[in-house]
Amino acid sequence: MKKNDKIRVKNGVKDPDFSGCTIGGWTGIITSSWKDESGEKLYLIKWDEEVLKNMPDNQKSNGLSDDECALYEQDLEKIENKVPIKTINISQEEAELMISLLKNCRKDLNDDRTNKETEVFYEWNVLVSQLEKKIMQ
């Protein structure tokens, strides 16, 4: 797992900041990682909008940051962002133009992205990759 990967918390995992709450199934984006003093890998997870919207009030009021959490690698699983891709019929020239535009947009998002922008960034990468495959055919 690495920065900007979309993750899901494994079932049964408890919130390390608020032990009375199970956070299994929560999803977010990895924003950074490091090793603790024993060498175990930790990831800082920025929760996605759906998690934040449905987060229990008692967790929001615990005085800690409610939009992110540090969790160990064994508590997480990487998930693929299932972005629906529509099939469109375009010429190779149109596909190349779209790739160029998308790559320029991707450069603009490369610095300090928010969670929502990270989702858009991921979707653009998927679209660029789909268009590049079309050109290679």
C-alpha cells in the first residue's frame, strides 16, 4: 500500500482513538505512512465523504481529528475504486486530444490534493489508461 491508495478497514477493527467504536468497513485514502518504534507500518487515512457523513456523533466530539486516523497495515485492505467507464466511439485523434487534456489536468492536481480531488485524480488516471489502451489497439 502507498500514498493515495484507496483502502477499507478490515472487519472488527476498533478506532484506536475511541476504543468503543468498531470502524470495520470504513473507507478512505492513504495520505502518508511511517514505521512505529517496533518497525510496524502505520498509515494515516483520510476518511472519505461517506464515512464522515455517517460518523457517529460521539466520535466527532472526542476532541481528536475526525477526518483522519492512523492505522496499522494489518488493519487495512487496498480496494479498487470502481469507477464506471462508459464505452464511447471516438477517433484516434479525439482519443489523443483527450489524453493530452487529461494529462494536463492531472499535473494541476499533483500538489496537495484534497480527498475529493484525489478521487477525481484517480478517475482521470483510469480514463487516461482506458484511452491509451484504445489507441494501442
